[in-house]
Amino acid sequence: MKKLFLMLISALLFVSFTSSAADPLSLSAITLTTEDDGTQKYSVTLQILMFMTALSFIPAAVIMMTSFTRIVVVMAILRQAFGLQQTPSNQVIIGLTLFMTMFIMTPVYDQVNEVAIQPFLADKMTSVEAFEVGKEPLKAFMLEQTRIKDLSTLAEMAGITEVDNPADLPMTVIVPSFIISELKTAFQIGFILFIPFLIIDLVVASILMAMGMMMLSPLIVSLPFKLMLFVLVDGWNLVIGTIATSYGLGS
């Protein structure tokens, strides 16, 4: 990423120097213009530079500001409840989580596209205005899934004591509060999923102990019963449906 960033800077500087032969020391490609109404307008080259820099933060945004965290934690707990270490594999879990995240976040993306992306592409607003307007649907989504207790705790730690509307809180408070709430909800769903499999393990372990088969691992015997139970109740449909419902989809 550092090499890509340095290459981009070098290319921008080369274009800037070669585009102004009269004054070889000017950087005409990287400009910031202040309009009559006080707003600032960045040159296209500078916007590209800012966009390329922002690309490095996309993985963190996808993981921490969407439904990704809750889904991947629930999937990991479910695999642990089965007693399996590599099935489903990490690639399958991450892939399913990404597509579920796209499914759940589609309404939010549609709002961002309508109020920010399309007006920006049509030159009806600047990049800064598009960013400020576009983050509002994402902020509303996060606030809807965030507990008031978590918001209050992080706001107090940030020194913010009086806020009439949670939407007025900065993103530096909303994002960590959202992550904490997502982890709590994921652990709650994971606990409910874990109970049936734990009961099967206890029953199998008790039967093996009563039969004197203490050298036989209960996990080997209980695994087929767990798989059979999960298939009979259409477990994947229930898990995915529960996660989607927890975000208000299909309710």
C-alpha cells in the first residue's frame, strides 16, 4: 500500500510539473479553490488522490460499520458448537458473510446512492458535500442497531455530556458503540445456538460414562447427532433467517 501511495504521488507530481511549462515549480494539478459562497472545491487530481487514500480504509469500514461483525462471529460460534475446527472453512464463512452483508446493507447503499453518489456524479454537489450527506444513512443504520447504554458510555468517555439527539454524536463515538453492540448481539445469538449442541454433548458423554466407555471421545459420537439435528431442523435457513430478522429484514 505504501509503494502504491508513493507511486501515485510521483505520478501526480510528474503531471503537475509537465503540465505547466511556463512555471515549472507550480502544482496546477493539485489545487483547492474557494467558491463565492465559502465552499471549497478540490481539483480532480486531488480528488483522485483522496479517493485512492480512502481505499485503504475500505476493509475496516466493511468490517466495522456494517453487519459483517455480527454475522462472522455467529458463524464462528456455530462452527465451534459443532466441535469442528475447519468445517466450514474460513473461506466459506468469510464468503457467506460478505454476501449476507451485501444483502443486508443493500437498502442503506440505495439511500447513499440516491442522496450522495448520483448527485455527485451529476455535479450537483462537491465531494465534501457528498461525503457529509452520504454518511447519514450509514449513521442511521448503526444507531438503529446500537444500544443507548453503549452510546452513553462512549460519549461520557469522550467528554460529551449533553446531546439531545444520538444522531448529533460524532462518528468516533457511534462506530465503537456500534461494534460493542454488534458483539453483544452476536454472542446472544451464539449462546442460543450453542445450547442444543451442548445438551447433545452432555447426553452422549453421560451415556458413554454409564457404559464404561471412558476412552472414547464424546465428540466423535455426538458429531453425527449434531449434524442430523441441524439438517432436520433446516439449520442454515434458521440461522440466516435469524440474522436477517435481527436487522429488521422480513419482519
